Amino acid sequence: MLTIQNLKWLSTACVLSGIFLTSLNIYPLNIFFHSAGAIGWTVAGVLTRDKALMTNFGLQVPLFGVGYLKLVGLI
């Protein structure tokens, strides 16, 4: 079973991997990792009712959605 603490660590690893891939200009893999981490942190924020986490990472999710739309050629 995935605990909230494990979810946070997994999400942190994904966010940092996404940042690292961005610094190496590895697109679109950077979006996949970073958005997975942002979604994980958003879920952790919802489960713990942490408004700061929900605000920070919850607002990142639609921004990554723009990246996905660009990836598939819709924008």
C-alpha cells in the first residue's frame, strides 16, 4: 500500500527528475516526469488538506496540460 509519505517521496523524485531532464533539454520526457510528480503532490495535498501544496502543485497540472496539447499538435 502506498502511504502518503511514500507518495511524497516518489513525487519528489519525479519532480526532480523532470527538472533534471529539462536542464538537459530532453523533451517531452521532462513533461512526463514533472507532471507525474505534480499530480502526486497535488494528491498528497488533497489527502492531507494542505492548501499550500494544493495551490502550488494543483496549478501546475493545467500548465503541464498545455505541454501535452503542444506535444500532440493541438496548439
